[in-house]
Amino acid sequence: MAACTTRHAHRERHRTEAGSGRGPAPYSVAPQRARHELMLTPREFELALELGEIATVPPERSGGRRRVPASELARLRAEPGFPDVLRVRLRVVGAGEGAALLGVGPARFTRLARAGCFGPVRYTVNRYRRLVWLYLAAELEQFAAWHPGLLHGALPRTLRAPVAEGEDWRPRLWRGRRVAQLLRHAEGPWGVAAVHAAVLAPRELVEAVPASRERLALAALRPSLSPVRTDSPAAAAAVAEVLTARAAEEVHWHRLSLALALVQARREAPGGAAGHPLGPPRPPAGEASAPAPPRPGAAGEPGRGSGPGNARGAASARGSGVDRAEQALLHDGDEQLAVPVVDPPARQPAPTGRDG
């Protein structure tokens, strides 16, 4: 990675996630009530959840939203300067305001961002269907304090050269932040595997998970990666580049993490995740399924038994069920769009959007 990549932007929060499963479940409140008690706007509250600023516990029923323990509300409300001190930690800025915070021009700010010196915390799609990256103001101020030499004068060649060749770390850093958040809330090894599978392109996923029934199980558990809804093909194409891992090292890391999670999942829950059992295994390629036993009195009847008509019926019966579901999964390009940290550097394609 570029020399100034800020690992602190993606560090694990020092607070332990509430609801570790030990002891009785703590008293908790619904997200809407928690937001009102913390005096946050909907966007501020969602960002606080994404960043781990607010600890949560699993929902009380399947399919519900994670809840906020009453003890967490009490902790945050007891902070000196509440609620302003919490809002300061959640303040996000675009490229223009971010450049002003650093005391640099917009062009230099964008070069620093593309070099991986700081990562975006979220993005939006503007009216021109371009990506607009947003950054935590607190992280930018911290970067300026830690790396004042990068704010003025010529940038080091290790930063200039990759950016000149089209490298852009913003999508990858955003993905790393988002994946880390989803992993904190993943339930069991199948849930962990589904998070890593969500950022892989369909072809990569087929190579990493050859068994179609396992891919179907991962698809059923697939988390939502993008908070942005797209309403046009142009916006969808821009977001697709953000949601899918492209760099070789990043793809390799997710495939390795997926493989390790699947080993654990097959050992601990061979039948699949709770509520999402694995389907029956498919026969090996080229091997026909065992024929169904004939019905009483069916022998000698035209078009039944072992005649050609029955073979055609068996052939049409195969290719249904798992095969049809798998075909939908293999063409899951649009589903990826509901698709920018990893350690080593990588070459990214030219950016799909621009700041500001």
C-alpha cells in the first residue's frame, strides 16, 4: 500500500460489541427510539452504527434490526459535551470541505485520497450519476496532525507514480471498512463466509465455491453492501465498481478468508446455517440420477417405464430446482449492485467517479 495509508481508519474499535452471548440479554431499545434519545439525525445514527460508535445487540426476532442496549445509551448520554461531542465524531465532509480542513487544494486532496492516505467512510451518487466520496472530518484532522509533510511541497514518488498510473485506493478502503462492519455482525461461519463472498465477482465465486448448493446458501445469507440505491444504468455501473473486489491481492485475501470460513462452516454446521439448510448434492457431471421406481401397473404402458418418452421426461426434470436457482446466482450481476482494507498494495483501475 502507499506509504501513508492510514490503517487507523480501519482499526478495530476498542469498545467490545454488546451482547456477546454470555449471561442474560441486556435490556435494549429499538433503533428509532435510540436515535431520538441520542438526538441524532437518521444519517448520523446510521453512520454511528456502521462505525461502531454505538454498540448493538442482535434483534429479538429473526429479520428484525439490531437493537441498542439501554446501558449503551446511558454511556453515550453521560459523555461530557453530549450530544455535540458525538456529532463531532460523526461529521462527514466532501472533497472541497476536506481540502479546506487540510489546508490544501482540491486537486492535492484528491491525489492524497487516491493514494490511500485516508479512506472514505461512505459515498453518494450525484445528479450527474457520479460517485461523491465522503470522509470523516476527525480522520482528516488526525491525518494532518500525523503527516504534515504531505500537505505541502512535492509528494513522494511512491505516492505520485501509482496515482499517475491510475491507482485509486478509495473503493478498496471503503470496501474494507464495510466488510469489517459486516463481519462484526455476522452470525456463525456461514455468515462470515457470506460476507467475503459478497464482494467477489460471480466468476471468482464459482471458482472459490464449486458446489452450487453452497453458493445458494451463501446467496441466501448475502448481506447488503451498498447503502445507496441506484435508479439508472449509469449510476448502477459506477456503484458496481465500488462493491466488487478487483485488485488481485484483495481478491486473493477474500477468497482465502472465504475458504477458511467454509472449512469451519462445514465442520460446525454441515447442514447449512440456521434457517438456510443446504440443498441435496448434485450428481457428478456426466452421471445420471438413479431412475425412479416404476409405479404399480406401469409396465407395458406406452410412454412409461424405460421407453424414450420416459427418458425425455427425466431429462426435463433434471435442470430444475438447484440448477435454475444456480443459473440465477451465476447471473447475479445486478444483485451485486445492491455491490472502497487490505494490507498489500494493488493496482486499481481508473476511478469511476470523482470527489466533490
